[in-house]
Amino acid sequence: MTTKRWLLALAGTAILSVAGTIVARIALEEKAQRLTRDMNPVASAIVATLQSAALGETREYFVHLPEAYASDTMARYPILYVLDGEWQSGHTAATASLLARIGVVPKMIVVGVPGVDGKTRNRDYTPPDMRLDIGESPSAMGGGDRFLSYLRDELIGRIERDYRTTRPRMLAGVSQGGLFVVYSEIADPALFDGRFAHSPALWPENEAMVDRLETALRKESLPPGFLYLSLGADESEQMMAAFTHAVRVLERDAPVGLVWRSDLSVGGRHRTNAVLSTPVGLCKMFARDIPDACRAR
């Protein structure tokens, strides 16, 4: 399908040449790179806190509202929750805004879910049946089940009470946050309609999370939804091996209703892959019925 037909199908009125699309993609990547390097990730976002019973602590969150949210009081918006919100929600919101302007995705609300510190991040994003410290035995187990309860029972309810939201509801995470995204697919698959696991840390404990994904897929217990996995082409062999294993499992066992895609970002590294892959993943979710509409560069 040509770029012109793709944009006609998506936006109806937006027509860009192939060259224009390439320029837009490059500009998007450069803008996102600058955002992650130079800009306060919560600039222009609403900053709020929530006392969490599930976690036993006060947690901050950031809300990035789409353009015209205040003026168009009847509109409701899909919502994307972004883990590591203190350094991931800024570029994600900027990417979503630009893609919405050119008609590739709908306008959406982006909620940044920041951590407290490195120790707390490790606790939150590690599944409950995996060790917090793989170098120690015995080691405390992860608290991913409690963090999932915080999202499901507390934060999502607060956001959907305070803002005009609609489905799809989505979740994005990077590295260990990507591990949590895959864990959430298994533990509570209906909670999110779309998931984006960028550079997911699937290698710990002999790729145990990939084995659990395989078991869930073979039981055909996962409802319809969208799952996107991305990895930088220049990431470590350990990361690549686990990522490749997960892709093989999905190729073999994914049920018909689970739409999934995977990409390697050319030149992407662990630090930059999420920036490069976020526009591709969002495009592939919302243009999933249009073959070859979105490609990793």
C-alpha cells in the first residue's frame, strides 16, 4: 500500500508524499531525542499524587492532555500509561501528539507513572515469582503483583474519574518496565487493550518470563488485544537472545485474537530504542489492518 493510500485510509484528508513521510519520521525522532536529552519530561503536564493502599506509599503521576482537551468538552480519549514516567512520558506524549496531528493515531491522554527510586523500581517491575536480585540466593521476590494492583485498583480508577477517557487503554514500559508489561499480559490480560514492551528485560532466570508467556499462549487464555515488542539492533547478546525467543514463541503459539508485532530499531541501543520504536508501535496498533503502513527505520 502506498503512503498516499495509507494516509487517506487513516485521516481521509491528509496526503503526504513518500519523501514527506520520511522527513516527518526523521523530524519526529530528532524531536524525541532532544526531549529525552534536554527537556524536563513533565513540562506542561499535570502533576498529582495518590496515596496507594496497595503499595503503602504516596505515588506521583503526570497527566499529558491532548491538544483541544479543554475546548472540546464532549470528546473522550484513549489513554496510554507509561512506566518510568519521569523520563519516558515526555517523549511519548510528544510523539503521540505529532502522530495525532498528521492523522496516524487518535488524540490520546498520556499518563506518566514514575518510580520512587531504583530500589522501588526494581520491586515494582519484578514479577512476584522472580527474585529481585538474581545475583543473590536467597533473594526477596518481586512486588509486581502489588504494583499491578495499584494500577488496576487505584490509579486507573482515579484517572478515569478525573478525565474523559475511553478505550483503548494501553501500557508501555522500557527494560525492566518492559518485563512488567509482558507480566501484565499474563497476569491480567484484559486490563489493557494494547501493550508496548520496549527493550524488555526477558533474560533473567533463564528467560523464565518467556516460558510463562509460552504457557499462557498455549492455554489460549489471552483475550484479543495488541502486543508490541521492540529491541534496539545494537543491544546486548543477552537481550537479543531472550527477545528472539519471545518472538519465536509468539510466531508459533499466539492465538488468532492476539495481534502482535515485533521490530528491531536500526542503530537502536538500550537507551534510545524506546524513542525510536514508540512511533512505530503506536502506528502499528492503530493502523494494524493496513499492511506495511508502518515500518521500523
